[in-house]
Amino acid sequence: MVVCFCGEQHNTVVGYSIIGLDYQVHPPPSKSLKYLRDMLYRHSRHDCSQMLQVGEFVYHYAVQWVQVESLCLRHLIVAVELGEDASVWIGNRETMTLMATMKTKLGIEAANAVAVRMMGSMTTVVTDSWEDLMWTIISLIEYWDPSFQEDIKQSLCTKVWVLRLMNCPDVCPNFHLRVQMIRFVEMWSDGYMASLFFGWQAATALVAVSPNLQVDQLLPNSLSSSLVKPFMKVLSSCWEQGHLEPIATAAVHQVKELRVGPELRCLAHLVELARQMATTIKDWYETGCWNGPMTVLLFENVFILLKILVATSPTMEAYESPGLAQAAAAALVSATSSVVSLTSKLLDRRNASFTSLLVEIDGILNLLVSRKTPHSVGALLWRDHGYQLCFLTRQATEGGCPFLKIHKVCGERTESCPKRFLDSVTQAVMEAPVLLHSSKMVVDESTLIHLLLTSPSDPFTRCPLDPDTYSRLPDLHNDIVAWRNNTRGLQGIFNSGSEDETANSIVVGDTSNSDTNSSVVDDTSSSATNDTSPRDC
């Protein structure tokens, strides 16, 4: 328990800030908060030739006050506001980087101060004045850049506190604020992200807050900086350090158990988010919100996200699960459609980045369809979206940059399928049938997973889909497998003589006359397929 100079008492955990074996305790500075506030007020009333010096003086002492552990919440807010006002005084063209550095340092020091107070009183919830202060801190650390030379470090206590806020809704009920905590994790070094505790906890925190991510938070706007760079940086770090593997494994297990957990919900939401981002980018470009280069840059981030999730291990295997595979395939086709529809407007000899984007998309699709697993995203792309891919290839060809690796479409014929093999909701041939007890209707397990994720109720009776309200039908599953194998065998006999002719009839563009384009693809695809670093918007 410590006491502020105003007499208010509060708990704090100073022990998280350690130098050697001694606790780091900050005494109050020599200049009072009132003195500093009066100084800013006096010099703001007229044109002051010493504005820069006054701003730096007040800022220096304001940061010292923020570091004082005994300061109460009310006076901590005053100190942060003083520092923020003072930093604006040095904001001219020559010192914009300095101002950004000062704001970030102030934000981190304020976060360190909040952390030692909240970790000292584990019952404190981020509401009211605490929440207002946290939003102020977020607005300050938005200026952070890895190139800053200033020594800006989060305390160990702050790192633990950030993870606690992201993983515990009870501590921070505002999910918009919890999502913003990703900005703190973005600053962590590779060493912290590689550690078993901090790296793995950061991955679980990402799972906890990702379902709350919204499209407008990942796209640039005039009110605040986008979260796309911090989010992609943390996601890429978790992937590089292997922290996504347990998440993918957990999601696969949840699908097998026909239940929705945080990992499954996270993976499903992220591909849906990518789809929404691509659609929004296209719409905003067509309304004149962004120019061509910015639009291509934003599209690149969409497909970097999709590549990490859908086309890279270990999450690629998770997206081959029922429900997730359908969501991933639909997101890929929708995002590709958004890009290809703008080919005639964005494809230019001077705009090599758009050509590279199309080559990258082509590489992702080719990688997926080359996988031989029967329930892969690539298999669903051909089966459920084949003719749409064919149309997109035609669009790209007419625009001057065809998808040279996409040549044929393989749809599944259902006209001779017994009715009992069809999903009661989608009318598609089922893979693994599940009985809904309340309505006695049968759906595929991918449909059930989709319902559990979006609207957990029986679509025919509106009864809740609790774990004991549905069950698998193994006998019907065996019948479907036998019918499908028999159908494929018969199709192979009757179509063997005309297979090449059928494939050629749906090829879009003459690939034999595409030598000039194929050389471009061959030169760029190898380098494009390995780049998963986020684009700076």
C-alpha cells in the first residue's frame, strides 16, 4: 500500500521492475504537477519563441511523474495529459519523428504505471477512469515504429498485465480495448515471442481477441491507425515460433468432437475477416476512397493473411477439417473475385505490384489444388466453386493477366444421387452425415459446424444445438462412400475417351500461346510464395 501526495492510498506491485536485486522505486520530481501545468498555460497564451524548450522541459518532468509509483489514478491521468500536451509543442516538420517517439515513450511509461497498480490490486477492473486512461495510452502508442532509437521498453509487469487483459474478459469487459492490446505485443522482441511462456501466451491471447476483430480495425481510416500491421506481425511471429501448431491441433480436435471452442471460432473468423476485407477494399476503391497503389497494398495484406492460414502448415491442415474447409474455400474465391474484378482498372505496365499480386494468388490456388487429400480446401475449390474459378480465370485473361495454372473445372454430379445422401440445408452430397434430433433432418458435419459457429440452433425447429441434440450416422456415411466410389468408377469408364476434350473445352485462354506471360509467372512465383511479412499501410 502506498500513499499519494494528496493522501489517497492504493496498492502497487513495484517488484516487477527490477534492476539487479534491488527494487526500482521512483521518487517524486522536484517540479510539481501544478507548476508544470501553469507553465504550459502561461506560454500558451502568446506566441512563445521558446515553445520547443518549454515543451521538452514539461514533458521531461511529466514522464518522471508518471513513473512515480505512489501517484494516485487521478494525478496519474493529470501527468499523462501534461506529457501529451507538451509533446504537441514540439510537433513541427523537423521534429515529427521526435514527437512520435516522445508520445510512444509517454504511452509505454503510462502503461507501466497502470500495470503495477492493477497487478497490485488483482480485483481492479478496467472500467470508467481506468478505461479512459487506457484509451489515451492506446492513442499514444499508435505512433510506435521499430526504427525508434529511443529506449522504449515495457516492464515485465506490463507484459504479464497485457496478456492478462487479453485473455480475461472479466478484467477488461470492453472487447474493443482488449483487441488494441495487440499493439503492445507487436513491440516484443523475437526472444520474448520465442519463449515458452510469453510466446505461447501471446498466441492464446491472439485466439482470445481475434473473434472480436472487425474489418474497420484492419483498414486505414482518419481517426486511428490500422491494426493490420500489429496483428499481422504478431500472427507471423506466432507462426514462425511454432505457437500456432497447438491451436491448429485443438481446432481439429474440436471439429472431430462436433463442438466449437475458441481455437475453431478464431480460425473460422479470420478467413471470414479476410473475405470481408477484400470486399470492402474493392468497394472503397470504386468509390474513390483509395488510389491504385494503396488498394494493391491492402489486397496484399489480405492474401498474406490467407496464405499464412490456409496455405501454410500447421493451420493448413486445420483448414482441411469440415466446416473450416468450406469457410476457407469460400473466402479464397470471394477475395480472388474482388481482386480480379478490378484487373482492367489496376493492371498497368507501370503497376508491377498488381501483376505480382495476381501471380501470388495463382500460386496459392495452385498449391491448394495440388494437395491430394480428399477433403482439402483445393478439393472444395474445384467441387463447389469450380465454375466460378473458371469465370474468374476468363476475367483475368481478358484483363491481360491470366491464371496460367488454372486449367480445368471438376464439379460433382448430383443428378443421380439418392435423395437421402443430400444435405437437408445445402442440398449438396454429404461427406459425414449428422442427425439433428429435434427436426429429424440430416445435414453434413460441415453444415453443422457452420451452424454452431454462426447460429447454434436447428434451422428447421430453432431448437438450440446442444452437444446432446445431434449425432453422427456411420451406416449412412458408409453408404455414401460406397455410392461415391461406384459413381467415380463408372464416370472413369464412360469419360476416358473424351476426358482431354472435356478439359480443353473449359480451359480459359490458350496456354500454348502464353509463353510471354508464363515467363513472368515462373520468374516471380518462387519468391512470392514465401513472403508473409505484412505490408505497411
